[in-house]
Amino acid sequence: MSVRIITDSGSDCLQGDHPQLDVLPLSVGFGTTTYQADVELSRERFYELLVEGDEFPTTGQVNPYAFSQAIERAQAAGEDVVILALSAKLSGTHQSACTAAAEASDVTEVYVVDTKSVTVGEHILVDYALRLLDEGKSAAEIAGAVEAVVDRVVVVGLLDTLEYLKRGGRISAAAGTVGELLSIKPVITIDNGEVAVLGKARGSKNGRNLLRQQVKAAGGIDFSMPVMLGYSGLSDKLLRKYLDDCRSVWEDRIAEEDIPVLMVGATIGTHVGPGAIALAFFKSA
């Protein structure tokens, strides 16, 4: 039976990336105006509003109705469904998916997977699911295989500024001000579905060195599985510097131009601001 993969825009996948993929948008609010991410508000325009505007944006989860509608469309086409949702510890979107799946008819099968990740980390799990779909795997096989590798996903990111974490109340104003004065670049990860700080570096170069060290600490990258880079903001300049600094990680394994790169969307961009870079990969089994 044909399989439909459904994810949310927290994965930074785009509708149209694959014919069997549906991407449901989270909402992004600036003041009294609310947009559907990547549908009514492009990523480029989001960062323009983020930098130029006085109001800090808010994000809203995908609701159960949106998932129910997507499931019904798939079932009407005779498709089994696998839903890959952003971390249950970061958003209520996963619970919305579970609610919709529980209420769905039993015409076809519906599975929900907590990716325990977001943006590039969630994206590579979707990529893996689509690879399995293209190989002819069933929905049950895809859901089981993805669940089996969720804990192998490593996400590391380098923030350019603490300003947006401060504005969003994620850190104290005093800590944010000190960090900016000292040019501290926090290195973050997703640990068991939650954002965690791995370390703090003085300056961008030291921050990029910390990212490289985290790759080594994970035992390296499994290049037989999807890998992805991401950047926030309108420029990938810092990401290109990271690639230059870390050529030893890629050399003889994958051509730099073959590494997928995406612009991080509003779900994470709201909290990290422009100028962040991120890497997601599967560590060796």
C-alpha cells in the first residue's frame, strides 16, 4: 500500500520536497498578525521582520484538526500514514498528531513518531523516512526504522548572539548583556528532545572549533545516512566559514557541494536569531 509521510514546518521541510510528503505549518505571530510559516510568510521575510520589527514573534503549534485533515486526505487516497513530529518536549505539535491519529478511522494505518528533535535534526529523520518509502517499505516498517534511529541523531549549533534568547526570556537580561559584551558564542544541542548548552566560546572561531570537537566526541558522522547543515538569517557567511574550518570532517567522505544546506525557519529562528549555524547527522551505530 502507498505511504504518506506527514511532518510539521518545525522540520524546515517544504511542501513539494517529495510527492509523498505533506508539511503542516506552525503559526508565527508578530503582534496581532499571525502567519502560517512557509505558506503565508517566507523565511526571508520572517528574518526581515525579526530584525526590523520592535515586536518579538511568537510561534504556535500545529493543531489536531490540521493533522486530522491531512490524515483524512491520505486515507481517502488509500494511503497509510507516518507522522514525524517535532520534539514533544519542545512543542504540543506531537500531542496534536497523537490526538488526530487516535481519532482517525481504521481505513488505513496511522503511526506517529516523536523525532525528539527540530529543524535540521527533524529534517534528516524525514529524509530517512522518505528514503525508506522510496525503497518500498511499509508504513509500519518506516515508523519502526525511524524510531530505532532517533537516538542516533546528533544536532549541534552555534549561536551568533544571545540577544534573541534574552528577548524571548530564555536567559536573563543581565546574562545576555554580559555575553554580548564578551562576544560569547553558545554551542547548543538537542539532548533527549530538549535544548541544552554544550559550551560557550569566546568568538566565532572558537565556537566553530567547539562544533568540530562535538562531531569527534560523537564518534564521527555516519555518511551512509542523511546529513544536513543549516543557517539562520539571510546570509550563510558564517556557515561557509565553518565548512572552511572543518574540511577534515568531510574530506574523502562527501563532497562539500553534496551536503544539503537549508535556511532555518521561524520555529527555531525566533529563538536563535540570525547568524546561527547548525549541523545534524547520525552517529555510528
